[in-house]
Amino acid sequence: MLALHRALDAGYHVEALLSMFDEEGERSRSHGLLPHLVRAQAEALGIRLVTRRASWANYEAEFIAATTEFGAQGIRYGLFGDIDLEPHREWEQKVCAAAGIEAVLPLWQESRLALVDEFLALSYRARVVCTNGRWLDGSFCGRLFDASFLRDLPPGVDACGENGEFHTFVFDGPRFNTPVAHRLVAVHERRFETPAPAVYHLAELSRFYTSPSSTPLGQ
């Protein structure tokens, strides 16, 4: 989100958001989000959403197919939020080059902690929707990504989750036309064998929460 925010500030006209889903189209890859939440996020940002389905085995091929379509539409750049992991940047440059577009990383080589501070100072709001059991137990999943969450992180866990410790769902902030109303329903534990064997905790978020007696964005 911060990469998108900076790109828009720099004058990029962002044509589309690309989200990769599992083979059935039921959950977004890595984050485990339901389609209606991803659509609501894109609508709140006012940017067209493009989705693709993929297994981990054909993820790269499907990603290149999507970027190739973007290139054919005249899109010249692909924006990514990676900070300093060189293999990630190399992959992004490869999948973009295959489509004749250029990978742009607005956050590259900046301080991870400074980026977290900037994100929160801009009043963006996010919820932790996936945690890797190798680093974090289930109690961290479903929490708001805020100062309290950051204080509770165990030693060695990156505040940006850059090593795959956790993933977040950004639902409000200065680029949003309206917050993405939601409610945390439950946290589920699941074991996945790919891309590497691990136990993950996934947050189940409700559909738009409209009950007048409830708090849509609360815990």
C-alpha cells in the first residue's frame, strides 16, 4: 500500500491492481483473502481489479500471462512493494521483462522500520490476516497492525513481515474513498506443503458488516 501511495504521489497513473488467487479462485495467494474483500478494497481505492488463478507450480506462468496482457494494453510499469530482498526484485524484473514492461520498486533499499513509521503516520489501517507458525503463534493473527502489535512481536520478527512472517489486509487510509467494512469472525490453523511446509494461521473476515449494533472495523 505504501508503494502504491508513493507511486501515485510521484505521478504514476495506476491502471489496475493484480491479485493472484488459488486454483479455485476462493482465496488470494499468501494472504488467504476472500474475493469479495479484495474487490471491496479495489473499489475503495478506485482502481480496476484484475485477478488470475494459479497453483504454486504455475504461478509464474500465470503472472507473466497477466503482465503480458497489461503490456498489450499499453501499460509500461509494474509496481511492487518489496524492500530489500534481492531474489524478489530479480523475479519481479524477470516477469515484467517477459511482458516488455519495467518493474518499479518505490520502497527499495529503505529502512524497514522507517517505512512502518511512515505507513502508520499516514493513518493507514491494516489487519494481520495470515501468520506463519514458524515465527508467530495464532494469537497474532486477526490483530490490527498498529503500535501494540509491533511492540508484541518476538525478537527476530521483522516489523514489515518482509521475510514472510505475516501478511496484512489494508482497509483504510488516505487513498481510500471509504473504509472496507469488515469483522473478524475466526482464526483458522492450516498446514500447507507448498511453497514450503509450514503451519499458518488465517483470519476469516466477514462480508460487509451492516448491523447497527456492531462495530464494523473493530476486533
